[in-house]
Amino acid sequence: MEELADLQNMSAVFLSVMLGIGEDRWVWEPDDSAVFSVKSLKRTLQLNRFANLGNDFVWNNWILIKMNFLAWRLSLDRVPMLVALARRNVNTGQIRCSFCGVYDEDADHLFVGCDVAQCVWNFVSQWCRISSIFAFRIKDILDWHKYVKGCGKWRKLVYAIMQVALWVVWRSRNDVIFNSKEVSIDRILNEIKHLAFLWISNRSNLRGITWEEWSVQKKANKRQHGVVNEYSEIENKYPSIENHGEKSNLELEVREAKAN
């Protein structure tokens, strides 16, 4: 009886097919044009690959892929923080924050709660002239651009700057641990400014961004909002670039990128 039922079902399927007039041809279903192309194949593979990332993380092509991956892994809590390593029985010797040395180092503390992180987000909010960034978790930082007033390009620009800031904080943390460098607020803020200009001016579709305007705007914002006075207490706690005679090569990188 089962075989007879299968035969009847198969016959019904075949009988429902309407044959057209003309020769048979191949049809590429993922594209509306029904014509195969490498571009369509690439788009289909990308959609299937990133269809479910486990969250609503937004990728930003105005910055380097490694900066996107850091932010993405932070959204999934997959960055090897000292507390996370300790939970996996990886002996690192200590789990205190590499910047303040007071609290345990997890993503929410290093990138949000630490004095250095708060200084960074105050700087970003005042420099970009957006509302003050009050965050409790790393997810709040990653989602902040969605609520910034302005057009889509402006929100994408703010998001790119915030992702660069996350990258600089992470790299500064690694310099403290692996290269025995001291924490420098000046260096961190300068790297955010330089790297953000370097990548946004070269990778975005924004035109007319000049280093002079980028720098002047930042200095003007510092005078307008009194950033120097606000940061003085934290800067006294952490050494500055000038105190150690350190010079960054970031400005040279910016000039070379501009010349190219």
C-alpha cells in the first residue's frame, strides 16, 4: 500500500508540471535576473555564512577587518580576558586589570568601567559632539551608534571611531602586559584620533576629509568642553607621552596615507 501511495503522489507531482514552449535552460534562482554571476554567488555565500552570528552585531567596512573582529568577539564574550582565562584554568599569575590594578579584568571593566575606558568614552563623546556615553556593559558601547542623532553616514562614522577606540584600548592593554609599557592617556587618545583619520579617510566614501580639519576640530572641542580640566585628575594618575619622551609614528602613517 505504501508503494502505491508513493506512486500516486509522484504522478500527481508530474501531472502538475506545466511545460512551456521552447528549449530547456538553466536558471540561477538566487538572483532575480536568473543569470549566474560570480558576484551573485559571492553575495549568496556571504548571506548564508553570516546569516546567524548569534547576535545583532553590525560590521563596518570603513575600518580594518581586525577591528571588526575584535568588536564582534567582544559582543560574543570571546575575547581572552584574564578573568575568562582563569575560568578555563589558564594560569596567568594575576587577574587584576592591567590599567588600574584594582578590579578583575573582564570585558565590561576593561572597556567600560575602568578609569581609562571612561576617559576614552568622555573624549569620544565630546570630540564627536554627541550625548555623553553612559554605559554599563560592552554591549552598550557596541550599540551606542544606533541611537546617535543624524543620518546613516554620521552614525556609521561615530561607530567607526568607537570601534577604533576599542582596538586602541585593547592594544594598549597588551602593550602593558607583553611589552611592559606604562599606561598613557595621551597616547591612547592620540592613537584614536590618528588611526580613526587614517582608516576612515582612506576606506570610507566620505570626501574632503583633511588631517588639518580633523585635528583642528578635536582641539576646538577640547577648548569648548573643557576636556583638559576634566581629564587632569586621571592624567595625573597615568603618565603621559611627554613625560617619557615617547613619540608615535602615527602622524607619519597619516601623512604617508594622505600622500598615496
